[in-house]
Amino acid sequence: MRHLTYLAVLAACLAGASWLELWPGTRVYRRIGRLARAVLPTSVLFVGWDLYAISRHHWTYDPAQTVGVVLPGGLPLEEALFFGVIPACAVFALEAVRRVTGWRTGEEPGP
């Protein structure tokens, strides 16, 4: 079961944030394109950073704590998923705060 540790943490993070879709009604999943535009640029940047660090032997991943699916460049699947899941959780949190407080981010049309 130790090999599922990283995936379990990611699943728990996503489960902990996804309920915000229902209450207070963040509508993040209904605006998937907007979510992708928020998450993909940073994901690409950090995947590149990880690939560089792996290639320079700055860090490694314990195969005993991953499922064993390794993407090109030596990047474990879980690490690639991390860069999508964690920013998505941040978007859920931001949208929940906006929904509850009425806080505007500046992109909405004026009153």
C-alpha cells in the first residue's frame, strides 16, 4: 500500500477542495476552460523545472511510494498530477472566497 501514498494525498487534496463546487457553488468544473488557463501554464513550467532537476540529479523519487508509472524524463505520474491537482485546489479556494464574500478579482464587468 505504500506505493499509493502520493496518489492518496493528491486524492485527499482534491476531495477536500471539490466539495466547494456544491457549496458555496464555485462552478469551477463548469468553467473547465478557465481552470485549464489558470493551471496549465504553471504546470508546464514546474514540470519543466522538475525534469531539469531530475536530469541534474538534484532530486529523485522513491519508487516504493509511487505506482511505478514514469513519464519521459524520469518524472513519476504522481508528480505530474501534483502540478494539476494542487493549483486546481487553489482555484477552488479562491472561487469559494469570491462566492462567499462577493470579492471581485478585477476581471468582472463593473456595476
